[in-house]
Amino acid sequence: MRIELPRPDDWHVHLRQGEALTAYARRHGSAFGRILAMPNTRPPLTDPDGLTAYRRRAEEAAPSLTVLPAFRIMPTMTGEAVRALAAAGAPAGKYYPDGATTNSEGGLSDWRRAEDALAAMEEAGTVLCVHGEKPDAPVLEREEAFLPAFMEIRWAFPKLRMILEHVSSAAGVQAVMDASDRGPTGATVTLQHLLFTLDDLVGGLLNPHLFCKPVVKGEADRSAIRERVLAGDSRFFFGSDSAPHPKGAKESGACPAGCYTAPLLLPALAAWFEEQAALDRLEAFLCDFGRLFYGMDSNSGTVLLEKTPWRVPDEADGCVPLMAGRELSWRVVES
């Protein structure tokens, strides 16, 4: 059995920087046509020159991949700066609460500090991608605790296209649905939040390779996300949040947050959709809903999936992938 799809999009990817960027870009380029690259690098992507250089380097590493770089919204960022970044090719700006996740120090402690930037983004049609967590809340409640601020932004800027990134809770799902009544609102869905719960992370032996932010949560939260995906709700589309960290860092006494899912995304998603008797909805989730939200055309070319058992490698690109060593029933046919 085979499935041929238009080359899909991944609307939330971490390529990191330095020499490792080459491997991570090539990994995504082997299966995807277009990605949105996150800007929490050091230094962060906040100016047109840095944005252009980052995109060029990633696309040189993976010539078949279109890399769309997001910029990081900084406190007191001006509308003029936003317009320059949009002109340089950034389709989105990323809101990181101060200290919420990897390399987010110096982020926003209050969205009102970026009102000029948000107004300019609304005017320019630039998408606002939000890491929706309140860092000082209890870890399992951080997404829900941030939602009042998310809704405040939604009401203040009704034409601004907003995405709650890596939605992880039933409350987050409901907020996206409620916010849609006020203006264009979506959510990216990751593989880990679709497949796993907190019991998979800490119910037996601690699995550092499933530790991410926001953390995977309970069954009710996972079920709420699954329900929207299986319903074919176009507001909920794919963004992997694939976040590579070297094996030594993930298996250390100070494990950083992030799941490296790039090596197994399409096989794992195909297997899950098949298990749910919903293979006919895979293409829209991967290839249509996100690009339509961003107002973009389909990618050229196709990717072929084949129902053949395949084992997730124990290590890839210096990292341990999520589900390492597991056998999946689908694989990507290399072109």
C-alpha cells in the first residue's frame, strides 16, 4: 500500500544554528517542501540581515526545501522594524514569554510592550505565532494560565492572524475555537501532543526524549486535540516543534526541553491516522490547512509513503529521536 502526497509543510521547526543546522535542514528537506523556522537562536533572529542570512544558509544545505524564517518579537520592537522584517520575507513573528522555553530569555513579560509591533503585523498581514505559556505558573497549568493574555491580544487586534503554537491542553483547544469568533485564529499540533501523555513521560522510567515545553499532559487534553484533528478542523494543522538537542545534553542531569521528531514525522503520522481509520484526512492536516491559513500555494513535487515496517534509528544527526528503536508500519520512500 502506498500514499502519494504533495510535499508537506511543517509550520514549526527548530533548525538551531552553527554546523548542526546543515544536518537538521537536510533532514527536513528529505520529506518536506516548506518549513517555518523558529527564531530562538543565539543571537535571536530580529533583523532583516540576520533573517536573510539564516534562510540562505538553511536553503543552501537543503536546496529542495523552502525555509520561511520567523522573527522574534522583542520588547519595544517598533512597527518600522516589523515592516522591514516582513519586506525581508518573514511571514510570521514569534512571541516568546520571557523564560518560557529554550533561548527565550529577554522575551516579553507583557504583550503590551509590543503593541506597536503587533499593530504593524496586523496591518502587514504578518502572522503572530505564540508560545502560550505563563512561565511562573505550575508546569501543567502554564498554557491555561497564559490564555487570558492570548485572548486579550485577540480582542485588541481582530484582524491579526494568530496561532497558538504546539497546543497541549483542552483549555487551549477551546480558546482557539472561542477566539476564532473574533478573528483568524489557528493552532499547530505536534506529534508528541497527538500521541503521548504525561504517563508516557514520567509514568515509568523518565523519558528525557519526550520532555518538551509545553509538557505533554493528561488523557482529556490529548483527546481534545485528537478530536479536532480527526474532525478535519482546518484551524488545527501540523507544526512539529521538532527541537534537536545532542544526545549528551538530553541524557544529562539538566535535560533541555525539546523532542527531535524530524526523522520519523511522516511515518508516525501515517500510522496514527491509519489506526484512527482516518488516512483520508492526513493530506489536509499536513498539506492544506496550514498553507491556507498563511495564504500560500501548495508545494511542487510529491512525497511517497509506503506501508512497510521500519525501525526508528537509535540516533540521528547526533540526537536521539522520539520513539527511538520503535517499529513503525509506514516509511518514506526515498526519491
